[in-house]
Amino acid sequence: MARSRYSPRVRRALLSLAIPAVVAVGCSNSDVVSCTIAAPDMAGVFATVCEEYAGLSRQDQDLWSRTCFVAPADGGAPPSARFEYAPCTHANALGGCRLKNAPITFWYYADGPYTEADIPTLCEQLDATPVAP
């Protein structure tokens, strides 16, 4: 068995710091999770959309976290996807569309091809209710 280069006292101190960090990263008190996707649209305009799911169990949150991805694009800027155990940000949000039959809200941002006036039409296409940021 390999000997540690740290004394038992130092190992206990390191563990006391590491355990809360692991717990903080791995646990969430929120039942809201989000997936932020930044990708070019059909016209090549780079846009950000965030999908927000509310009321999910921890098991469903973990399952959904594995579906937060976007396929690489052919040429141009690479798309990205970021999962968080938190709601979507409302900074620079134009508005959102909350689905009528599911606890899901899609948020649209000012960096893309949409304007605030487009939100009601986008929501109508999704059978969703417009929500303000």
C-alpha cells in the first residue's frame, strides 16, 4: 500500500474541504433546470434559446441533463449547449413561451433573429403562453 505524502491531520483537513465542495456541486435544492443552446439558425444568424423545466424530480433532472446537447454544425461558429441546475437567465431575454400542457418554458434572447414583438407568434406556434422576462 502506498504511503500518503500528507500527515493524517492534513488529510483530514483536505477531506473536510473537499466533501462540502462535492456535495455543493452534485446537489440542488431547486426543482428547476435549464439547457441553454447557442447555435446558428437556417440563415446563419447565431441565436440563444434556453429551455427551462420546472417541477422535475432529481432523477428526472439528471436524466434530462444528458439530453442537453447540440450537434456540431458544418462550418462556421460551433454551437454550444450548457445544462444548469437553475432557471434560465433573464438577462437580455425578450420573453418566453410556457407550454400549456407541460412545465416547460422556452426563453428567447436579444442576440438572435427575434424581437420582443415576435414572442406572441412564436408562442402561438408552440401552443404556449407568452411570459415576460
